[in-house]
Amino acid sequence: MALRSLPFEAVGDFATLDHHRSLRGGFPEVIYCESKTPAQVAAIAARLAERSPRVLGTRATADHFAAASQQLPDLRYNESARCLWLDREPDAPRHDGVVVICAGTSDLPVLEEAALTLELMGHRPQRICDVGVAGLHRLLPHVPTLQNANVIVAVAGMEAALASVVGGLTDAPVIAVPTSVGYGASFGGVAALLSMLNSCASGVAVMNIDNGFGAGHMAALINNRIVKK
């Protein structure tokens, strides 16, 4: 049985799980719950939990969580991050060095997705919230924190200028995440994406729109290289 489910395993006729993902990439396969039924998410989560102490599902609804928690009673749900998650090693060491920062309160779902990803990957992110350029003075007390970070995740919608501002204040790599927050001409985050891609600050890399998970994962990999030397 062990050999049969290694390194991948079929779940019904709708999923093929990659059980070696953590060996190659540092973290088990993550469930992208959107467009999956609650029953599919529940089956996938239960099978992943058999092989790993940590499970993460992004873009999860309350219905996804309700179905999955019937099979995994210790599963938890972060409504703000829109994630379901499981951590059976909560006392494992966590590393400092990552800052997650967002321009506005409306950007919090994406920030929290990044932060939860970091926590499950063994890091202790420091949050800085609601410090966008409409009130840039709010950012100034946090400059020492930004300059001491190993890596920064900067989340912003609308014109997304925060990433450039942060990139100009620190030599830490900045992972910029555009969000879909904004009025009509934001085009669902495309304006923020293009703004970040055109940043004149060096050291700014850009994720896809609303991809907090991808940013958190990348930040964890970078911080791992630094703290585990």
C-alpha cells in the first residue's frame, strides 16, 4: 500500500495528489478550493492529512470547510484569509525575518493568505497594515522594521504605489502582490499589476493578482535560505 501511494495517488476520478511536493518544494501540495466542490475538497484534504501534519486550502468557502471538517475535526478556517488549514505541529519552531505589509484594510484577505502560508511553512511574519500612500506618514514609524527584514511581502490595490515606496526604503527583496481592490479603472487589479511591474525601485518582484499564497511561499523559501545557514 505504501509503495502504491508513492509518489502520487489518485483520489476518485478528480484529483492526483503529489505526495513528494514537500520533498521538492518545501511544503505539501496546497488545495486551490475555488471551482472545486465541497466534497472534492474534503476528500483531498483528508488524504493529504494522512501524509502530512500540515494542510492548506486557499480560496476556501464556509461550505468547503464544513464538508472537510467532518472528516478532519481538527481542521480550522480563517475567514479573513479565505483558507482552511491544519497544523498538527503547532509548537514547531518559527523563524523571524519576514514582514507582510498592506496598503489598506481592504487588502487584508490577501495579506492574511500570505501570512498564514508563512506560518504553516515555519515562519513568524510581522504584520504592518493600512499604511498606503494616501497617508504616507503612517509608514514612517515602521521604516526600521522594514530595513531589518530579510524579505518583505507588500500587498496593495488601486495604484499600488506602496511596493515602490517600500522597495526604495530597504535592501531586502520585496515581493509585491497587486490586489483586485479598486474602482472601475483598476480593471480588477490589472492597474495595480502594471504599476508594480513598472516600479522604478530595484529589488521588487511581482506576483499575480491576489496571489497571497504565492507570495508567502516565495518569502518562506527566501527566508529559509537566510535563517538556516
